[in-house]
Amino acid sequence: MLSISLELAAGSVWLYAGILLASVGLAIWSYRHTVPRTTRVRRNTLITLRSLGLAALLLAIFQPVLSSSTTETVTPSIAVVMDNSQSMTLPEKGFVPAPGVETRAASMLTSIHQVIPANVLTNASKASLYTVGNQTIPFPNQTPLDSIRADASATDLSSVFRVIRQTREHANTEAIVLYTDGAFTAGEDPIYPAQDLGVPVYVVGMGDSTEPRDVALTELFTNEVATVGAAQPVDVTVHYGGIKPGEHVTVQLLEEDKPIGDTTLELAQPTGDAAISFQYKPLSEGIKKLTARVSALPGEATDKNNLRITYVKVLKNKFHVVMFAGAPSPDVEFVRQFFAENPSLQLSSYIQKEGPVYYEGNPTRDSLGTVDLVVLVGFPVSSTSEQSIALLRELLTRENRPVLFIPSRTLDLGKLAELGDALPVRADPRSASGVELKANLTLTPAASGDPLFRVPPEERNKISWEGLAPLFKTESNFTALPESKTLATVTFQGVPLGEPLIVTRTIGTARQVALTGYGLWQWKLTSFGREEAYGGKSDTATGPVSALDVFLANSVRWLTTQQQNKRVTIQPDQKFYQAGERIVFQGQVYDESMNPIEQADVSVHLAPTAGTGTSMDLPLESIGNGRYSAAIPQGLPKGDYTFTGTAVNKGQKVGADNGRFNVGDYNVELAEPRMRSDILRALAQRTGGKFYTPETAGSLLQDIYNSVRFQPKEITNRHDFELWNSWPLLALAILFFGTEWFIRKRLGML
């Protein structure tokens, strides 16, 4: 049944009609007398043209939408879903493949042909076919079922119910027939999305549900990020079945090929689970491969589940901080003391003597080595050499190292200007002044919740930032750059000056913090003797807390933490592949404002970690909106691989990403050889369906047809057409007004 309706999105029909009538009346009134006079027919023609033109314009203003809906009665249909994963290559009975033993995939096809007639399978209105593996995809009704290869590397049963939910918008799918062994290895637990869909699931369980004689590693868990020299637990779970009293196995943990530890596990029960914990202390940074192995039992069902792999990103335990100072000062000493007392920071300081030389010797790029943070205290000064300025420019502008800047009375603003935009503030050298004033700190609204002013909960009653001792500041004029965030401004003798005092900036991957006042040592010595700094009360039970240490710790943590929003992300679609399996790399590239970059040059360099085999470079193609993709259809040989992806835009490197993946060492599909009848029975029970085996599935189709749910239903499809947003409406308005104007000109009307 077809129904058509017209609606106005920007007003009521009555309002439109009232304005239209008023417009027609105005047209009639304006043509009551014409100069020169004309005939009634011509006058009525002009009135009609103007009225029609006004009606078209009013339609565009009131935004008419023409809606059509069709309602049809649709007969119920069945969704037949077939497991296409590698676990379907296991035997239907038992667990050890042997000549003449039917596989689960073969048993599935035999059962389908016996249970569902060919006239149903080949009729799209009666049955829709799907295969499920890494995802659920439609299977054409006319395609022979024996073309199913059971080669998917994972099973995402939850995807079945997401796909069918979408198809039910235009189809009456009232029953799902699911052939699977229930061993889902990807996605979420399928029971909850199936229950939420509300369509009965008739499950045919494939495989042997008895507990096999087998020992398997079912879990390898540890933190994805570790620190050099810091131990962290690695938890391993072992499942075993079919065990004889007195048997034992050995569980081993390795980093790359180096043993970390092993333990002997006695199997005291016929079936059970055992948890083992190792301590892992990485000795070097990088992406490390952890492998857990359990020794095989004699005659076990499969040894393909005796191994688990994970990757851990190990970060260095010390950040190298390089401090440049124009001269010895209390600020230099207190800042240096903070870094010296922090075990995660390694400080290299360079303090100028008289002239351009340093107490520690002149720094060079080679002598600095890896630099994670640059600290400038009263630097540069008038005697700072051009070589030192060039070194700073290399660190701050070319290498984008984070920087913490603290001025001093002897700071040379002209030398500072040579650093360009390496700092979040800029000073006019002409405003240089040695006159000092005391600047109190006033927080801006932007400081609320900012990590630089975060205080541990137990110390919040001790630190009032605006109650700290004032800093010294010269009369030099500092301004914040447009991309910067001003967290604190200067207040002088109770008068807010609005000048920036503490400023931060994130530019690309670099972070910057700058103060325009100095004398931070006062925050260490005097701030906590003052009642204001204790929030109005004295508290010495837990000892003094240094506001300087809190501020420096917050600043260093923020400066050295990588941004969560990476500008370049390049990763494979999986961590584990089978030899010859298709490998897909996907990337995303963004500019400094996190806007997608469309035409970057993105590539991935692949190399085997063992040093044997051939490296390769893989270019990624743009697929729109800053996304890039490339595939290796033929896959790669068995082994462990590293990859480094880079993105270049207009000759400039945008960023990089790296990681590792494995081919062939571990097959998640063979980790659980038995049929998970517990999951499949729950799936059927909670959705109102039924559980079968191939031997009991003869009544499956009749059970579906007898279900009260399997009934025809009405489906309404609605289509909206925005008349106001179409060119014919505008063309009509132009035609009517143009014709009116043409006639008026021909008649010589005023």
C-alpha cells in the first residue's frame, strides 16, 4: 500500500496558506491600476505570474518535504549461518585428524543438505545465507555450499547478530540457524547481542563436546607497557583435561628466545585450571615478545594450543634532562636539586661562567646524546655564544624537544628572540629592563583542572597556589603566542596587570612551559610557613610539602608524556596471522590541529626479527578522510616481524608508528579443540531457540515453522524528498518572475 504526504519543516500549513493569501492579495492590489493602462487579461496574467513566483519562494522558506511510504506484508524467512573458521577443519568426532575421519566443515554441509530442502536454500525470500569468521558476510543462495573453505583465522559470533539486526530493517528474519562449534575467538560474548536482538537461534553444535586429553595455555596476561628495570607480573592460565594421576607439565616464560622462568605444574585432578605467575623485569627498551609454553602430554589431542604470545612496549626508566643556565643562582640550585632527587630523571647541567664557556665544558649535540627535556634557567645571556643558540634551535625547533623556561634578571631578550617560536611566549627586546618588581600569581579560568596545578588529594589543604610567595619579574614585556594557553597572570600590589606569568603550549608533538617570573626558590623555602599556603590552618602532622616540587613534578610529567592523540597511527589489522593469510595495514594521518591529511605519502617497512628472510616496503593508499590502507594478499612466511610506518606530507615528516606481529607461531582457532556446548546451549535457551547436534537436527525446520514467532509481518518503508532543496523549485520561481518582468518591459509599465 502506497501513501503520500506533504509536510512543511519550517512552519504549519495554515501559516503558509495565510502568508500566501496575503501575498496574492498584495499582487492584486499592486496591479489594480497600471501605467500605462492594459487589458484585464494581461493584468490577470501578471497577477498570476507574481503569485506563482511568491508561492515558489514561500515553499523554499517553509521547506516542504514530500513523504511516501509503502507498507507490505512480508513472509518470514530464515537466516542460515555457517562457521567458516579454521576450527571447522578439526574432526567431528574425537580430536586427532586421521584419514577417513570427517571434519566439522564436511559434517556441517552434510547436515544442511539433509535438514534444509534445496528449494529453501536457493530461495532468497525463504532463506538468507551467511558465513561467519573474522566477520559475518552474505553467502549467495545460488553458490554451492562446498565452496566454503573453513579458512578464517578467527570467529566473531557476535557479528552475526549485528548483521542480522541491520537486515531486519527490510526483511522479516524470524529464525537464525547457526552451525558452529561455539569457540568464538574474536568480538564479544555472543549471548548478549543475540539476546538483545530477540530472534530465536536454532544452534547445531559441531564437534566433540567431551573433554579431550589435552593441556592448553588459555591466557597470557601482563601490562602492555613496562619500564626498564621495573618488575611486573605475567599471569599464565593452564587448562587441562583427561589427566591421569601423577602427571605433570612444565610451564616456561621467554622474552624473545631468552628464558625468564619456568615452573613444574602437577596435575592433581582429571580436569581443571591452574594459574601461574612469573615476574618479568625488562632490561632494555623496545617492543618485546613474551612467549609462554607448556610441555606436551603424551597422546594429547593437539599441541597447537600449548603456546601463547603477547607483546610488551618497554619504556626507558630514566628521562634525560639537559639544563642550560646563564649563571649560578638559587633557582638553578633548587631546580638541579629537584632533578637530582628524582630517580627517574637523569640531569646534565651546563652553567655559564664569565664569557661563553661553561663550568661543565661546552656542550655539543654529540655530547648531549638522547635529550628528553630541555630546561632553560636565565638562559641565554648576553655572553652566550652563537654555537649554543644554534644548538638550542636544533633541539627545540628541529627535534621538537619539550622545554621548561624560567627567566632571570640577566636574561638577554635579543638572544632569546633568536630562538624564534621555540617558546610559548615572546618578548620585545626593546622592552628589556633590569628593574625588578614582585609579581603575585593569579590563576586564570584555563588553569582549572590543568595538570600543572594538580595536587595529590592528601596535600590539597596545604597548597594554595595564589597564596604562594610572589615571584620576581623585570619590567620586560612578555606576550603569549596565539596557540598558547595562559594559566596564570601577574598581579602587582593587588592590581591585576593581565600579563602572562605561566604559559603552556602544545605544537605538533612538542610541549612547552614558560614562566615570565623567577625566584621559584621562594616556593620551596617560605611558602609553607605562611598560613595562606596551608589553606588557612597549620598542619605539620604529615610534614611540609614543597609547592616548587609539586609544580616541577607536574610540569616534567606533562612535558615528557606523549600525547594521547597520535598524529600518525599505522597498525596491522591483527597481531597474529597464519602463514599465507592476507595481512592488512591500516593508517590514519592528522595535522597539528588533528585534521585529516588526505594526500600524504604513507609507507610501512617490514622486516623479520630473526634476521633471516626478506624485508619489504609497503606503500599505503589513501581511502579518504585521512585514512590509508594496504594489503599483502599472499601473506608472509612463518616468523616474527617488526614494522615501522612513516607519513610524509609535502616533503615534511608528519610522524611514525611501529610495532610487531607474528605469523604462524600461534593459531587461536585451534586453541580450544572441543565444542563449546555450554555457550551454544545458553545461546539457544536465552533466545527462545533450540540446541541440536547433527544427529538430532532432523526436526529443526519443522520446529521453526511451528514457532509462534515465525509469522508474516508488515514492513513500512518511508522515503522523504526535500522539495525545497531541489533545483526545479528555484527554476520555477525564476521562470515566473522572469516572465512577469519580460511582459512588463514589453508593455512599457512603470
